[in-house]
Amino acid sequence: MTPRSTDERDDVYKNYLLDLGRLIKEQARETKRETDCCAGAQKAFAEGKLMAYHEVISLMQQQAAAFGLSFHSIALQDINPETDLL
């Protein structure tokens, strides 16, 4: 296995964060839809998952800001946990 250059590693990290943000956002939005259409125990379970996604996305956005990264660079520019996930 050939070692990666610094630029290649940087691209891998960027792509990882971008994909991770997209996937988490997609799953959070799907879970939000589940909370809107389910009832009983299934709704309660979906609401618990939604709270977890709220925390994860909030943390990812806070850390991005702390490290000087744009929300766009982690694909979370178009989601607001406080309004979209509650």
C-alpha cells in the first residue's frame, strides 16, 4: 500500500466530513417525517432518535464553528436543529 500524500489525506478528510454531514442530515430528516406520521411506541421511539440527531447536528455545527469551518463544508448549511428537528 502506497502512503497517501498530505493533499490526498486532506481530500479524504474533507470528503468524509461532507458525506457524514449529508448522511446524518438525511437520516435526521427521515426521522422527523417518521415522528409526523407515526403513533404510539413507534412515534416515541422516533422522537427519541430525533432528539439524538438534534444533539449530533448541533454538536457538529458548534465544532465546525470552533474550528473555523463553514457549515457548507460539512453539508449542514441548510438545517437548523432548533427549528427543523424539534
